[in-house]
Amino acid sequence: MKVYEYNGSGGSEEYLTSDGTLNPRSKTTLNGLLPPTNLSVTANSEGGKLTWSDASGVAGYYLDVWDNTANDYADGYDNLDIGLPTGGDAQKYWILGLTASQGYKARMRSYDNSNNVSESSPWASFTTSASPSISISSYTPSSGVRKIGETVVVTITTSPQQTGLAVNTATINSVNVASTFVESSEATYQLTYTVAEGNNDISDASNLPLSITLEDNNSVPSNNILNPANSATAPGIDANKPTISAVSSSSGNGTYKIGDNITIGLEMSENSVFTANSGTLSLQLETGTTDHYAYRTTDQSSSNTITLTYTVQEGDQSSDLDYVTTNSLALSGGATLQDANGNEAVLTLPNVGGANSLAGKQNIVVDGVRPTVTSITYFLDKNNNTIYDDNEYISGYLNDLSVSNTFGILVVFSETMNTGTEPTITFSPNLVTAGVLTIDNPSSSWTTSTLSLIHI
């Protein structure tokens, strides 16, 4: 049997719209269906979380929310069918859209699959808070230093719990991260900061700068702005790649010949690590007709100067050694050059010939060209008379000379010669069987591009 109550105009068989009678406001059933019990509302700024204990045999619930200030049902909450929440939402329902700092009360009625409806539960009174209250529960990760491309996830909780919040403002390390805002789980929110090149560097011992404000669906902002994170719970930031500030050499200024090694140093903006991984760090040098390279093929631990070695090869030549272009430095074969936190180094070199280039910092001369005899300009007899010039073969003349004869030879080389010992000339076949060929006026130091020899 069903007993119906009607509103004043007779327009509804289900309930009276007036709350004054405190009647059940629904059709009264005689089938034993009971309302839920233990209703409670944990209030927040726009409503709250309604919880209860289920009645048996229930297919769903109707919900009323009364606005004490308006003395009427809250908009949308007059006999609202909320179904039967199940799973993780069982025995709870989020009341939203109410006004902050205002008094309300809520009640429920059960219904079954036969459309039987119970009487109303007792009212559960609550007052909405003035604004959402938020706090940071964690940073992921909570320590260490994050490099370019890595993320920091900030998890925000609400107390009392409040779902459906939106972001008002959100910056982490002075970067706007509002677009990353999500409600990751019920009444729990997350913002994700991705480290980008050029962001501020923050040491792990310093606070991570941030400013976060959330708001409810009525645009009421949270009552607090989340400020810089404690260094003990948030990571540091390394947002800048190491760069090469200068190129120099610990080998020093001077002239280097074939087979000499020259150590070339890349002066880094911060301590960096070279890892070979069976690969190579190479620097192309301007060495004349063929440009050769300085190499590093072994690991180098953290240092502000990364070194390479160049070995002078035959044919190399430079009056002031430098690299070819600002892009002459390269990694290959899996080799890496990184700072301590794993940021890849920028391989661009200082301007060629500039103050911080190899030529600007050093004065290194490379001489990898062997000297050659360019001509034998004349031969003299003992009376200083020219006998043969360099276009004639001299062996016949030399065979006719006796040991007592004296003759002179002027040998012209391709470049200035420098030796600390007295040079000799060997004839092939041996045309002189006695005596020696010696320098005119020999000395302990000899620097010249010509050589005058006499036979005594």
C-alpha cells in the first residue's frame, strides 16, 4: 500500500515542497524500506563529502540539501536522485556548488527496484568553510638534482578534503605550470614541472621556488598560497648545460716538430665529465694542407678542463695553432661530455682567433715539414774560381782532385736550419777517401738556411 502526500498545488504525488511540516516529503511505504543511517557531511568551501551507512535492499537514494540562509532547497538538490554509489565511491557523495561560509543541512531517502521509497533520514547539518585549504604532501623526487628534461611532480592535498578544485595560479621555479594541473585521485591534485634549458639553477640545499593557489567551482581561491618548498623534501634544479669558455694548452708556447704531442684543454663553465663508451672526443685543427685532429679516447673524471692530445704529423704546419671553426669539436661512437648531473655540454667553441680561442690564449708553432736542399749554387777551386754550377754533375771533377786540393760547396735549404752539432755531407759513391768535409767557421750553434762546406 502507498500513501501519497501532495504539495500545496497538488502538482506532485511524490513530496511536499514545504519543509515546515518536517514530513517525510515522499510517498510513505508500508514495505519496511528504511533510509540510510549515520549521515554526516565533512564540509568544505562549496559543500562537502556526505557519508552514510547503507540500508538493505536499496537500489538508490534521493538527496535533499536545505539552504538555511535562503530558507529553501539548494539549487539542484531538491529530491536529487544520486543512484547507489558503489566501489570506491560507495556510501559517499560529494555535494558541490554551495556558497562558502553558509549553513546547510542534508537528508536522504532510499528507494528500491520497485520504486518504493523510504521515509527521510534525520537532517545532517553543516556549515561550509570560507575557502579551500590546501597543502603540499610530497615532491617526486624528494631529493637530488633534476637536469634538463626531467620532471618534478608536486602533490597537493586538501584538508578538509575537497574535490573538483581548479588551478588559479601555479608557478614552480618561476615557470607557469598551470596547464599540467590534474586531480590525480579524489581530493588530491598534482602539478608537473619539467626542467627546461635556461631555467634557474637551484641547489639541493636550497628551497625550490613555487607559488600555487587553487580555487573551487565558485572561483573562491584557497586560503593560502603554497610558497617555496623546504630543501629537505624537494630536489635541486640544474637547468644549464656546460659550455666551453676558452681553449688553451698546458704544453705551453713554442715550436713543435713531427712526433711531438700537444695537450689541448677545453675550459668548461662548470665541472664536466667525459665518458668514452668506446667513442671519441675530437677537435679539428687548422694544420695546413690537411687538417688533423686532437683526440680524447679515455674517460676523464669531473674537471673544469677537459684535455685532448694532438700529435704533430709530417706535413702539418701552422704559425699559430688554432681550430678550424667554432663547430670543430665533435663526439662520436657513443662518447658523452656532461656536467655532474648529466646535462649534455654545448660543443660550440669560442670564435676562431678570438681572445679565448687556442690561438688567442697560446702561441704554438707547428713545424711538420722536413727541410730539403733546394740547390747547390756553386763550386770553387782552391783559387776561388767557379768550376761547376749546380746544373752540372760534379763527380768527375771530384775524382780529379787530390787530397791537397780545396774546394767549396754552397748548399741552399728550403728553410732555416738549426742544430747544435757540426753537420757533414756524405757523398755516394764515396768520392773523398781522405780528409773531411767541414763547416766554414764551425760553431756550437748553427742557424742558417745555407751551408758552406770546404774540402781540406
